[in-house]
Amino acid sequence: MFKVAVIGASGLLGRALVDELAQQTGWQVVATAFSRLAPGTVALDIRDAQAVEQFVEREAPDALVIAAAERRPDVCEHDPALARALNVDAVRTLAAAANRRGAWTLSISTDYVFDGTHPPYQHDSAPAPLNAYGRSKLEGERALTESTDLGCVLRLPLLYGPIVSWAESAVTSLVPAIAASATPDGKPAVMDAWAIRYPTFTPDVAFVIRQMLERHARGDAIRGIVQWSGGEPMNKYEIALRLAEALQVGAHLTPQHTPTDATPRPHNCHLASSRLEALGIGRRTPFDTAIRQVLAVFPWRGAE
């Protein structure tokens, strides 16, 4: 029996990962969450070092995937202590506990460790984060490598996938404004047309992580830093156009060609996925196909 602990199983990526791993014969999945406990999910506050130690000792997983984090750049900017607790200190505690058990640890990081001025970025490109979120995730990467020799960092860009609310992804969070702009008295929705993103489907990421876990199960664990990214560059304005087409609504959208976010964001952090691709790992679902899958199970009517 190969046992995997998924930390942060109630989130956008965590749910997709649990769904993917649950299909594997001979695998046992232990899912943890903090605020949104689903049936069969173990309650765990990753800021509680003693609770983390007890969890890892009790469950004795063969591998541990850290999908929990503070991912909102504006929150990280205004509450750096929370960002450090979740994105740095918790990673260190989890990785150290797993290391003592001989378990492989995979920690999720972000394209925001780069400043977005010289894409594409390789796994060994020099990081230069622009905001508190990127800095905390970079420190989290270092916390992992300092805490275990049997660990790996997976950097990911903008994620979207099956949701429990529109706000859960920066992709689907655009839907209410798109829907409102399509009403008879709706005002045009202004959408960022400056920052270039690479929307990446969470079931594809879960597939990638499962392939990585399979290598560890065979005794060939991947170590260091790897990256995975969707292959279609687009700004939020372009994402909104494609969402409107999928929703079949006549949205009124206005592109904004200069950055307007209070928290600085990078222009283009395209992540090269070559290290994983060289290992035969990866899957990319076309955006238009994937977003229709999401919308099919989370109807947009009433979003306005």
C-alpha cells in the first residue's frame, strides 16, 4: 500500500489531486483541511507544529504533498506574518517531519518568484519576486530544501479548475463581471490586458503530480525544482473574451493596457516545463475545452 498525505485537500488544487489519486489501485490517500472539512478529511492546522508532528507520526505517509498556502497577493502584502506562517514556517515543519519518516515531500510554489521581465523561466533561473507573496513562496522553497534531502518544489502559474465558488480562481472570478456586463443595463467590464498569464487546469496538474508520485513509488524520486504550465498565453481580457464565448453571452468588455493592481504583479512569468517533459511527464487540456468542463458543473446563471 502506497500512502500519500495531501495537505490542503479542500482547496482548488487539493480537491483535484485527491480525485486523481483516489483512482489509483493500491494507493491510500489521507486528506487534510483546515476550514472546509469534507467527509473523510482530517482536520489539521499546519501552523501548529505539534499537530503536524503528531499527524505525520500517526499516518506515516510514503509521500506528502503540500497544497495548502496563502495564495492571495493582496493578503500577503497586508499580512506578511500570515504569509510567512503558511508559506514558509509550515513548509519547514511539514518537510522536516516527513524527512524523519523517510517520506518524499512535494511543495507547491508559484511563477511569482520571478519578476516577469525575461521569460521563459527555467527551473534554475534566478528568482526575483516583486511582491510579498512571491517572496514568501521563494522562502518556502528554501525552507523545503533546507529541511529534507527527499523533497521537490513544483512551481505553477495561474490555476483554474472545478470550483466551489467563482472567487476560487482568478480565471472564474471574472464570470460575475462578464455576466453583469451582458445584461441590458450592464456597464462594460474593464479587464487587465497587460499581464500575460498561462492558465493551467488543476486536473492536469493533479495528473502531473500523480506521475511524479509514481516515480517515487518506484524508488526514483524527483528532487530539486520542477515547473509545469499550461501552454496558452493570454491576459485577463483575452481570458474574459473566451469565457464570454463559452458562456454564450454578449459581454461588453474594455481592455486596460496598463497595470492597475495595488500589489505589483509581474508582466510575463512563463514557466518552462522542460525538466518534467524530458521525463515523459505532463498533460495539457486546451483552455476552451477545460473551461467548458468547469462551467458545465458550475452553472453561471445567477452569477450576476
